[in-house]
Amino acid sequence: MKNSNFGFIGIGNMASAIIGGILSTNFIKPENIYMYNHHPEKMQHFVDAGCIPCTSLGELAETCSTIFLCIKPQVFPDVLLKLQPLVANKKANDVLFVSIAAGITFQNLQSALGADRLYVRAMPNTPLLLGKGATSLSRTSNVSSDDFKQICDIFSCCGLVREVPEEQINAVIAVSGSSPAYLYLLAKLACDYAEQRGMDRKTALDLFCQTMTGSAEMLLNSGKDPQTLIDMVTSKGGTTFALLGVLREHGFDETMLASFAACEQRAKELSM
């Protein structure tokens, strides 16, 4: 790629988290970050930090060699239709496109923008907002190791990064992309129950969050697999045994697996 300017189309939560991570680590100078959004006020925070606002897609496409597509899947067809003639005069390896949209496949991007261009798909999650995100990345075979490393480094500014084949990226949505929602739901239910039993809600949330943090550390660093850790907590006839028994009785495993499958299926349906 010929220059080191990075463009962001759409400045929502995810784009803001990525740009914020870049700026907080000084990985890219703000004057090399360009932005375009229908609502200019959403760019103002980053304009104040030295990033460059664009008044049109054409201005961004002309200036940037890496373009992050940070828009919702439902508006992708319209944006790509407008973007295609703006990059038509560029050589295939002059620009790298990074899409963070669920369900938008490499085939979708290639059909809209050109089969021989450079593409990376990213599946981040909302903890990127705190620099604690988890992002899976896939690339087309023509993306060089150096270009891909640069994209990995950008997302590493906001948390953990792992590469996966594209055929697995929809499954990753259930593992990390959408999973914060059911963890938050579990936290809400635990706090609701604690409050019903007379406990201070903030105290319950503190205890629950520390438990999630500690449990994650156990999963990552104890050297034990999840089932072994479950067995360590569960004494036959004890409280955890009773809790798990009710979950099994109500089909917890089947329900969760069905929800994962529904998540993956919806990602497939969002494909253009």
C-alpha cells in the first residue's frame, strides 16, 4: 500500500473504541486518521484530538490506503455501491478494506468492490470500549503478512486478537461477539435475585463481577479445563450441585447451544 493514512467510515461505538485505542497508545498519529460520518458531531471528539474529518466518501477514499467499514450490515449495500466508483481507479493492492460487520462475507465485499482487492474481516466486541476487547480476524489470501500484522496491532490496542479462518468467524460471534449480552443478562438476574433477598444491589454486582474476573483467570491460568473447574466447585449434594441440577432440569445446555446456533444463523442471514 502506498500511504499510511487510515480511514473510518462510520463513527459509532466500535469505530470510536478502535480510534480511541490507537490514540491512547500512539500507534498511529492522529493526523493520519481520517473519518467520515453522516452526523459530523459524532466525529468532533476525535477532531479535537487531531484526527481529520472528511466531508464525503470520495475525500476519504482518495486519501486513505486502509479503510475501516464500521457501519451496520443493513446499510452495507448502499455504502459499497457509493464506494465502488470512488476506488475504481486504484490498483487492487493500493487499498485494504477492513469490515467489522457481522455476516458481510469476503464474497459480498469482492462482488461489490472487486475480487482481487485486499480484505480483512474483524469481529470485535463491546469491551473494546475499555481496551479489554476480544477481536477475531480473517483475511483474504492476498493480504500480506506485514499488512495483516498492522491490522492485528491496531486491534491489539483495544485488547486480545486472534486469527481464525473466515468459515469460523460467524461461530466466533457466539463465542465472543455477542456473548457479553448473555453475561450481562446473567449479572442482571443475579443482582435481581440478591436484591429480592435484601442485599444491596451494588454489593451484589461487585461480588458477581469479581467472580467473573476470577473465574476467567482460573480458565486462562490454572491449567485446568472447564469441566475440571466445574467439578472443583461442585460437591455432591451441595449448593452448586443443586444449582446445576436445576439448570440441567430446565435444559440449560440445550438452550445455550440453540442460542449460539441462532446467533450464527442470523449472521448468515445478514449476508448481502
